[in-house]
Amino acid sequence: MSAKSDKEAIIEAVLNQMRKQLEEDISDQDQTLDQIEETAFRIGRTTSQEIQRQVTKRQNKKSRPSKQTCSCGALVRYKGEQSRQMVTRNGVLTLKRACYYCGVCKKIWAPADKPLGLDGGSTTLQVREWSAYLCALLPFAQAATTLELLTRVLLSAATLERIALSVGQSLRAKQKEEAQKHHLDHLPPSEIKPRRLYVSMDGVFAPLRDEWAKDGSRGALNCRYGECKVGVVYEALQDGQGRDHKVRTRAFVSTFESVEAFGPLLGTLAHHNGHHHAKEVVVVADGAAWIWQIAAKQFTGAVQIIDFFHACEHLANVAEGRFGKGSQEGADWLHARKEDLKQNRLITVLDEIRAWKPRTSAKRKIRRDEYRYFYKNAERMRYQTFLERGYHIGSGVMEAGCKQNVTQRLKQTGMHWREESAEAIVTLRSAQLSTRAIDLRPYCAMAA
């Protein structure tokens, strides 16, 4: 039978199936729009399933010689047909394929799987993409329920979890590969050319656990907290006075790995978002030492700004230690020092801290630590200058990013994560929350 007649046979079979379905499902009685919608969906789904069945059946009807050659070079023998079920966006599809056995590899081999693009998974790439997206957004059980509600695709929470972790790990592997290329200056230049690019980073703790089994075979459950480093690269829109205002675009990266691993990931993210084309790069963050180490290494020459509200927390620490918690004198002192910061009068702030003569060792430590904090970060606290240039002086985008990337997904009641699972999920979630969507399909392949 020719290829053309094969196609015609498929079309005829599908049309016959559709006609039968239409005759059965279209009612002679008046229906509500919701009922009509459900009927149309059911007919469309049945038709789609029939197309899948007929086309895959045609591919599997091709010649089946008694002998084939395995990819290892060994001769394999025909073992008959075996069925394989695949969960597709149109429902479960059962495939019957000719299978062969390789005595060298000790594996059953189905030649038809390769042209169909089948790998080690039991779902199509589209189903995996949906699964990974929902698992980044929702707890696994809720993701499974949502997938069934929206698409009529039924998978267990455990299956969705396996898919999401596989996709997240694949995406992270690609990000690390690109970070290595960026380090070697082998990445192509970005097409994005921002006028001013902001970079921020912070850490947030999430509940992790050591290796454990529900049956207790690996000992007692041991929970701990691990720090997830979160980075954001963003552009802002300007208001009528030329000041940066609302966020225009943003891109996130998150990892539970070390600072040494996080820095290159953030640098690569900035590269993709036009770091090397930007006329100005501004790093705004809190005072953690590891943040400014990354800023110096990855964003040489960038304007560095200590988050104003974080600086005010340090002023409040001095006010409370010096004047007592909740005192009016302390509130007045704190208000005056905030104004000093806004007017580039950091020298006044330092003089005021130095003028405090605490009597206890604990308070002397507060005075010493806070004085050192403001003195060390003097260049990062020129807030009047920064505001005049239109810069953001607060890291609100980063604070929100920590909540969105980590807290809202990983810190719900009763949750504790294997570190590799948490790593995969924050990788997916950061991609999901970024303005420029990442196509997850290239990362959805699963090993045999």
C-alpha cells in the first residue's frame, strides 16, 4: 500500500470515528452552552486519540525483519510484539511495537521507539512540561489535581514529582554548562541592551532533611535548615521625574549550593539579560559580606548600594541599645539619623555612634559592630547622590523574590525537603517567575 493510500485510510478512519461520535453525542434537545462545550471537548478528545492511534499504528506496520542490528553492533532477534502505554495530552495511548532482544546488552529493543521520539519516560514532552510547571507552582498532590482538572490528564503526585525533579535537574545542568562557557567567554552576546540593569541577591532559609525512609530503615527523621541563595536581574521603568519606578523585566536564579557556585550562575543570568551592554549596572542588597564579594567579582565597576531599609535596621539597633526599647528619645534619634543618611551625612551618623558611651560589654559590642558596619559601607550609603541619579535604594524586588522563589513553595506547613528535590524545584520556580519565559521542553527528556 502506498504512503498516499495509507494517509487516505487514516483520514477515512478518523472521519468515520468522528461521525460516529457526533451522532452519539450531539443531542436533539436544546442544551446549555456549558453542555455544548463539554460535548465539543469530548468529541475533540476522542478524535485526537483516534488520530494518535491510527498514525502510530501506521508507523509500526512497517517491515519487521527477523533480525536487526543493535546500536552496540550485535545481532538481535525478533521477540514478538510488546505493548507500551504513553500518557499524552489526549489521554493514554497504547502502542504495540515489534521488539528485539540483544544478548550482549541484555535488553529488549523496540526500533519503532526512536522515530516516535520515545525515551525512558511514560509521558509525552507536553505532559512533562505541564507537570514541571505546575509542580513549581503548587505542592505535588495539588499539582496532580490541577493537572487533571485543567487537562483531563491523570497522573499520581509521585509521578509528577519525578518528572519535575528530572526537568529541574536537567535545567540546572544546562545553567551550569552555560556558566562555565561564560567564565571562558564562550557565550554569544545577548540581544538585550538595557540602559540600566539592576542586580540584587540575598539568602533565605528553607527546611531540608537528611536521607530518610518512611519505614524507618534509615533511622530517625533529621530536619535542618539550609540557605537558598536567590538572585535577581531586573530593569525598571522611569517615572515623570526620571527616577526608576516600577519593574519592567526581571529574571531569577536560585540555588542551595555554595556561594562559589551561585556567583557564576548569577553572572551568567546577568549576561543573558544584557549586563555587558548596559550603560549602568547597579547592585543593591543588604550588607552580607558574600554578596559584595560576588558583586566585586561578577560585576566589576557596578554602582554598589546598601539597601536603605537594611541600614535603618542597624540604626534602630543602636537606638534601642542606647536609649532603650520603645523610648521617645530613641525614636527621635533614629528619625534624625535616617535623615542624615538621606542627606549624605554619614559622618554625622558615625559621630553619633562614636559619642555613645555604653557601660556594659554587650552594648559596647553593639556600638563597635554597628560603627564598623557603617564605616565599612560608607561608599554604598551615598543615598542623596543615588536618589538624585534616579536609582532604587531599596531591595524590595529582592525581598519579594525570596518570598516568591522559596518561601511560598518550600516553606509551607509540614514541608521538609531532600536537598536535591529543593534544588530542582527552586530552579524551575525561578524560571517560571522570570519575565522572559524559558521553554522547558528541551529539558523534559528522560533517560531509559
